[in-house]
Amino acid sequence: MSEHYTSDEMMTIAAARMLRNGAVCFVGIGLPSAAANVARLTHAPDVVLIYESGPIAAKPSVLPLSIGDGELSETAETVVSIPEMFAYWLQGGRIDFGFLGAAQIDRFANINTTVIGDYRKPKTRLPGAGGAPEIAACSKQVLITLRQNKRAFVQKLDFVTSGGYFDGGDARKRMGLAGKGPIGVITDLGILTPDTETKELTLTSLHPDVTVEKAIDATGWPLKVSPRLATTAAPTEVELSVLRDLNQRTAHEHGG
Amino acid sequence: MALEGFTHLIPFAAGHEIIRQKRRNLSVIRMTPDLIYDQLIGAGCVSKLQFSWGGNPGVGSLHRMRDAVENGWPGSLEIVEHSHAGMAAAYAAGASNLPFGMLRGYVGSDLPNYNPQIKFIDCPFTGEHLAAIPAIRPDVTIVHAQKADHRGNVLMWGVVGVQKEAVLAAKRAIVTVEEIVTSLNAPPNAVVLPSWVVTAVCEVKGGAFPSYAQGYYSRNNAFYKTWDAIARERDVFQDWIERYVFGVKDFAEFRRAVEAAASV
């Protein structure tokens, strides 16, 4: 961690940079929503942000607390119903990037947001699937962002809520999912991308001041490290001020 | 029974009345259980829940729902779990008088292993493998909307979620509204529920609080955050229900009491 910015700020900004200007992005709540809006307010002013509650091309001035805050529908170009959103827009193949968070992830970028422990006798009951299984399946490409630690980066998921590359290789293709699958996992330590053949997540970029050992220690499987490991560019002053202003406006708006 | 409203227009006033009437053994359906079903579950009204995302949006867990699933308190809770796309397809099938909803969904997910309602069929034309789930046909759907006219036609706008499908799929539909007006002045493509698909309309100003009604009041995000601490402990929750649901004379008093407590 740098004295100039936090590891969470680095994560959000690194995730924001993955969205290209003009892309159509189906946005999950929380970290993905923060990153997508930083992208929109910096390098990608024409990114189209779609929230599963119905808003298309939302331009919120504060981050929504829920997936359906009024701020989203009031700033959107249009608002559609839930059945239309999932059938026409997501399943219809209109989404370039699905942007998801997760509670647990495995080495093939499958994610769990359902339960820790046994499904019928859960240790921790998590919120569940929401839109994620079909976002992961039908978006042309998927980005995932979550903090990297051994509780989250596990050898085996307790429950597969949404599919990444299943058991690797061409498994995803064989199962007939429409989209290509996850292209990047952005964490507070670095960026992992799937190997072109095996589809195993490989550490391809480390954030500044993070060591490889730290990333390996935070991963519940033997983490593959790219021989061409890059260092993520530190946040610029503009990126940091946009993110901090956004967070400040949001905190003020939501109160409590 | 389905109480719908996706983050927006959640029929809280109707939910509180169900708690006050001490209804038991309800089989309830809702894409996002939200605080309203957390309250119904904690108050002991519910024995079965069909849902697709059960969290407190942007805050964390629904602790009463979790306590019921993890520990069977205040009673055991059977869950039937879907994804949003699956629930949406099932409601649309219900409204369309079809036996099942169909989607490209659930492939590779563990959900079909635990929910026998999720099956796969082969397309008779292309042979593609598609997910099928039974239509949702509630005995009663309750939704909240912005306006109704004196004849009982209902108008809603903003995030309209799955309410139209949930109403048309139901045997009976009850709508609470912010206000009853002389004329809806609805533009031609607005979401209007004609009076003849609605069983009853009740005017309840603020009836979606602490969720929101676009054009009337915004989501009380601070209360959604406060709910985390209220719902976390059984006794704190029970005191809250006594004070704020059983201890008020109407929904307007509930809202005033919650807002007064927040400003202390």
C-alpha cells in the first residue's frame, strides 16, 4: 500500500481501466458499480452502464446503494422491465461486459455468491444468485472484482453460482455458454487473467508495492505467475480525485 | 403470495398489515426478499420462500432470513431458489398462461442440483439445451404504485421491475397507491394496470417507505443501513416489530416514528 492511495482505491481504478469507451456494460452493485462509474467519469465518457433493475445508460452522480436506486432510473436514457432486461438485453446478446463481484472464486473464475458450507446446512447463507449466472453466461466478456485473500480465493467453491471456465480448457465452450467468459479478475493486489489454453487464472499484473509472495499467500491454490508479470500503473491524480469525489458525494447522499 | 417491487415501490404498508394480522404458514414469492420479507420471516409469517437474491442491497445480509435458513428461527423455512432471469421468465410465463418459463440459464450452476423446479429441455427446432422452470401463479399479488384513478386503473413508472407480470400472473391482485386522482393522464405506452385486472386498490401515502416511490420520495438508504443492526439480534428485532409495526395506529405513524428515531 502506498501512502498516497489505499489498496481498495487501486483495485477500483485498475478495474475501471478495463472498460473501454463506448462499451456496453451490465453492472453489478458495489465494487463493480464504483469501478464502472470511475471509468465513465475518466477515460470512458461514452460507456453505457446498464443495471439489472432496468436503467439503460445510467449516469449517476452518486453511487447507488441498491441496484435500483432512483438516481439510476432518473439519470438513465430509458428504464425497462425486469423480464425485458434479462430476455432482450442480456440474453439477446447486447452486453459487451458483465461486471461482477463475488464472495468466493476458484482458479477457473467460477464464482460463489450463494452459501459458505453445505447448501442444506449452511455455515453462512449469502444473498444468492441474483442476475449473476446469466450475466456470467450471456455477456460477451466478463470482468470480476473482489479483494484477494484465502477466504475468497479458494481451492474448491462451496457452491458454483455462476460459471467461469468450469474445470478449464474448453469446458465452457463445450457447455454451450453464449459469452466468452471472464477476461480479468481485478483485486486489491493485482490482476489475474485466464491462460489462453488451460483457462487457469494467472497473475499477470501486480499493483505497485505488492510482492508476488503476498499475492501467492492470499490465494488458496498454487497461484500461477506470468513470466511477463507487469506492474499496474499507480493511480493518477485525476483518477484518485474522481474516485474520492464520487465516494464523498455518495457518503453524503446516503447518510447513516 | 407475491409482494413485488424491485428495490422501488416495495409494498411495505401491505407487508406490515400481514404481520399485524398474524398470518402464518405463508408461501411467499419475491425476487428480492428485501427488508419486507426479512420482517415477515422474522415475525413468523412465512414457511416457504421462493426468491432469487436475498440480501440487504449494498449493506449485507438479511439477518432474519439467514437466522431462519441457518437456525430454523422462528420456524423452519423452506427455500426455492432461482436466478433473477429464471424468476422473471417464470412470472412472464404465469402472465402468459404458459406452463413454464424458458431461458438460456443456469448452465453449469449448482442451483439445478438443489432446486428440482429447474429442468432442461431440448429445443424442438434447433436441439439447443434450454432451462425451463414452472410458471409462477400466485394466489395473491400485492404491489405498490404511484397513482390510481377513481375507477381503479393503476399507473406506475420508474423501475417497474416485474410488477405487471406478477399482477397478471395472479388470481387476485391488490394495489396500494400513493394517491388516487381524477385522471391518470397516462401517455400511451405507460405501465397501466386496467381496473379489470386489479381486485382492489387502497390509497396508502408513503406505502413503499423505506423503499421509494419515484416522483414522491426517495429511498431511505440510511434506514436500510440501520436495519442491519435491528435485524441482527432476535430480541432487538422483536422489540422493533412490537414498537414500529404493532405499536402504531397506521402506516403514516410508522413512517413518522422511524424518521423521528433517525433524527435523534
